[in-house]
Amino acid sequence: MNHDDVDRWLHHAHRDLVDALDGVTDLDVGLADATLPARGKALVTDLDEVLDLDAGLDAILPDPHEETDDPGSLARYAHRFAGRPARERLVARAWLPLPRLAALRVLLKAADTYGAISSIHDTGLGLADARALCQSLAGELPIAQAATRDLDLITDLDRALDVSLGLALHVGSNRELAQDEVRYLRGVLERILNRRHALGTGRHRAPVDDDAEPVLDRIVDVELFPIRVNVDELVPHVKRDETGLARPIAVDLVMRLAQVLVIVLTHDVQFARHTVVAGSRDSAFTATVATVGHEALGEAIPLLERATTDVTGEDLSDADLSGVPLKGVLWSSGTRWPAHLVDDIRDRSVRLGADLWRVVDRGIRANHTNPVI
């Protein structure tokens, strides 16, 4: 075979190959694929000129530093729950951790109140108004027992804050009362510190994590020791009625004690949130409570409490209330109870108004016909 024969053979083979490939491939599609990278680059360049990609990502991706991924989720849950029939809302008392929710509500309110007092110069809150808020809150703190790790400490610090507010108000106007208050304040701080040291850091409670409790103890002790020293420095100024020296120290004590309370509540609110999640049997409720922010919690909890408590004017005549705790439920003459419960509920309720009663007695125990009251 000479060179001409080889060339002819290669020519025919190439033609046959092209014909064969043409039957199984689409050259137009191949060319389009080959040009995609260049076209894609041009498209990205054009889009970059008209779109803010960073803003778009911020809109669709959660901020890793945000406490909540959807602040409205709990609000939606609460509003949907409140729209359920009365019998369903009442039965939910059997699985919704209402005492823990109430405790969390009080702790959130306390954190907000003490936070405002700790920045009293910035918030414009007057000393008298701050003391009224502090005293009002003191009556609600026992509710927090269901979900707090430090109720005794919070109560003692609240008492110290109340006395320090009185001291700041009375310096320069009532020396004898101010002297009594500064002595009492020093005694309260001594008791707090002595009791905490006697009990140590393992005080029969279950912290959120192994490090939370000792860290909390160290923070409180580091903050309280200097405050006690400042109280000692304040004593002679109050005794000599040196208003110009005493009042600034007293106001500073108010803000610093409030800051300590905020530190304690920051930890306890998180702990209370865990107890609420642990006590719930509703996965949707658990998911929202676990992630939603403090403000959304503070708004949603009262709505849930009202929805599970107020059945005034509702028809519950065919409701199955077996095992449902009814203590605290509000009802009226228009409320229709199951026939077998009417007398028991009436006997175990107190009248609050012209047409309003509250169930207060836990006398009925759960069985196949009766709820827990």
C-alpha cells in the first residue's frame, strides 16, 4: 500500500466517522455547552450591576448571632391557639406547662424592670417610680419559683435594691430614716454573701450547663463585694447628713444592684426557658419557645395564659375535662360546664366580680369523670 492508498483510506475513514457521529450527537447542543461558561460569566457580571447579592443573602439566611430565627413564629402559634374552641384551649392545660410559663413571664418582666433601673440616668426613670416598680415586682417574684434557680437570691437582691432606692430618696430629707436604711442595706448584703459562701456553688439545683452556676456565683460575688464596701463608705456621709457626697453614692448603689440582678436573671431566664421546653408535649410550641427572643416571649406568654384561663361565656357542656387542672380558670354565669361538674366547680370557686368567678380549690382529683382542680 503506497502513500496515495493510505491517504484515500484515511479520507474515507474520516468521512465514515463524521457520518456516524452525526447520527448520535447534536453538534449545536455541544457548541452551546461549550459557550456556557463565557455566557454565564457575562450574566453574573450583568446581574452584579443591578442586584445587591449581599442584601439578598442577608434576607434569606439567618444571622448566626440572632437569638431567634423567626420572632413571629411564637406570636402566630399563640394567636392560632387563642382561636381554638374553648374546650380545646381548656384541655391544653393538661399538657401546656402553665406554671413554668408564668414563672418565665415574671422573670422576663423582672429582667426588663431591673434593666431600666440599672440605666436610670439614661431612661429618665425617677427614683420614686423605680421604687414603685421594684415593690410591685416583689409581689410577683414568688410565681417564678416554678422555673428559677435563684429565687432566694433574687428576692434578697430585690429587697436590697428597694432599700437602696429608699436611701437615695431619703438622703438629705430624712437623716434618721436614711441611717436605718443604710444599716439595713449593709445587713442584707452581708446575709447574701455569707449564705452563698456557706452553701458553696453546688446548691441543689440543675444548671443549664456545668459551668453556668460557678460562673454566676463568681460574677455575683465580684459585683457584691465592692457594693458592700461602698455601703460602708456611705455610712459616715449619711450620719453627718452630707447630702452632696451621700446621694451620688446611693444612686450609684441603686444602678449597680440592678445590674447584679440583670446578671442573675440573664442566666435564670435561659434556665426557665429550658424548663418550659422540657415540660411541653407540643413540638411546635417547643420549637418556637426554644429559639424566639425575649420580647416575643414576653408578648406571647400572656396571650397563651389568657387563652387557657378565660372561659367566660363559653359552652363546655360536652367537653371531656378528665385530668385537666382547672385551678385558676375564670368563668361566668354564661359558662356551661359538663353537668356532672357544675356543683363541684361552683363550690370550689371564689367570686371576683359581678359575674366573674375563679376556680381556687384543688379538691377534685383526676379520674374517669372529674378533672383536677
